[in-house]
Amino acid sequence: MNSQNILEVHDLAISFRTVAGTVNAIRGVDLDVKRGKTLAIVGESGSGKSVTVKSIAGIIAGNGVLNGGTALYAMRDKDGNEKVIDLLKLPKKEMRHNINGTHIAIVFQDPLASLNPTMTIGAQIAESMTFHHLYSHAEAHRRTLELLDMVGIAEPERRVRNYPHQLSGGMRQRVVIAIALACEPDILICDEPTTALDVTIQARILELITELQRKMGITVIYITHDLGVVATVADDVAVMYAGRIIEKGTVDDIFYDPKHPYTWGLLSSMPDMDDTSDMLYTIPGNPPNLLHPVVGDAFAPRNAYAMGIDFRKEPPLFKVSDTHYAATWLLDERAPKVEMPKELQRRLARIMKEAQ
């Protein structure tokens, strides 16, 4: 395992049994997550982003089947000693008691659905600390007040007695973040954490997560379809399509020099304030039905640059640089030279300038 990585996923495969048949939702995913950095996983709805990350945390729906793969986590104890464990091989009980909350925590998309309406927010924040026996009840209460202050909720002594319905959407999301950070995890997974919030509150929540990451040294994994968020917060990016990683690299690799036509399409569909046209770009066609075996490149039917081999053989991840890989036959030395559209290059340069 690379010493820079806190998590390495290799050849992850997950399927779901449905009344229509077996859906091969995750088809050989490989991911590296660097310690203390931010990885963003992007792609259309249904591409497999959430399933991939939730499986790492031991959360697979009842009809889901783990067909193979490893998720190697470099866990450090309080003395700094490190041991590598395969999260996919741990029993659910051990994941719940020894990993979830204490080492890996998740912030979900809808804070109202994540919170218990019958419990005060103070009780919900303190619950994980007492469950994992990290603090006494009195110490957990003190830590709860600290966490509420840390996530920017004023008057924590008063708010600790509030119920979720008494808070705004932005405040509820801050409470969910406080719950996730209560046991000081190594990895914070953010599953579309700002989708349900307005733009102003969204920006504040993203700034909060970035600030907390700097203070606490945690590793963050974002699951998002919002590439504007990615440009602002990510160090590394993995692009998913039809249950596979089809491009990965640093944020500069993906935004300045994307190689896969699907990534070009995603980036072209970003809203651009300098674009005076009334139309947003959309990628033509639909993702494949994963009830059926995928032959060749899954993106081929939607790819304007597809060649004959795309319909016959799945491309490997070609190495672009030490940090950048893309699964497209356009990178084969025998393929015609196809460049990213010039207009997209200009748009991406403006977006990255704004993000900085």
C-alpha cells in the first residue's frame, strides 16, 4: 500500500438483485485516497458514486451483493501506529462498533432525513461519543457544545436543547456535520452534502468543511454531480460512468487537460455565466442498462469520437502522467489525434480562474 494513501480500493464489484434481473452496478473500481486530501467522485446519477463509497463504510442495500475487491484502510491508533485492514472483510458488527463514526463518518444529502425528529440535537451529537465509550455523559455534553460552536452555530447552550424542526436547513446540515465529526474520524464522506441548500448556504457549508479539514487534518471524499464544487474544493478527482472509473487525476489534470470524451461532456454541461446562449449542453443519449453485459466501452453509443474498437473491447486505463489516467481508446498510440474542443478549453480556463 502506498504510504501517502489512507485508503486504496482495488477491483471493487457489486451487483444488485432486482425483479428484472441482476444489475452489475460496480464493475471493477480502483481508487486511491490520499491522507489529508480531498477526493471528489463525479458522474451522472446512477453512475455508481454513492454505492462505491457506501460499500467502503459497510453500507450496502439488502439486495446488494459484494462480488469481489478490497478496500484497504491504513488505520492509525492514538500512538500513531498504523495497520492496514480490509474494510470489505470486516463483519458488520465490527464495522459498526470500531470503524463507523470513530474512523469513517458520513454526511448525507438531506439533513432532515438524517436526524431523529424526537431527539434534541444535543442528544444526537452526544450519542455516538457515548456509544463508542469515548466520553462520559458530562464530557460528551461539553464536547457537544464545542462542536456546535466549531460548526458555526451561535448560542450552543441554547441550541443544544432544540429539535431538528426548530432549525433552518443550513443549521441542520451543520448539526449533521457536527455529528460526523464528534468522534474525530480519519475520513469524512460527504454524499451530495449541499444539494438541498440554496447557493449562499451551500458556499458556507463548503467553506466550513474545508476549514474543519485544515484544523483536524481529516481526509474528505465528496460525492457530487456539481463540477463547480469540485473545482473549488478537490485535490483529486475520479470520474465514474456505468459503474467504472473512466478518468482520474488531480483537479488540474481533470479541468485543464481532460482526456475522456465523457469528461469533456460533463465539463461542457457546467453552467457558464459568460455564455450568452439560452441552451445548456447535454450529453446525448442515455447510460447503458447494467442489467445487460457491457460490450466494449460503455460510453461508445454516446461518444461522437467512438471508433470500431470501442464497440468491441473495453479500454484499459491509459497512463497520461504519474497522476493522470483515462480509459479511452483515443489514448492508444494507433488512434487518430483528437483534441478537446477549443470552446471547452476557454470555458475551463475561466472556471478554474474563478475557483482560485
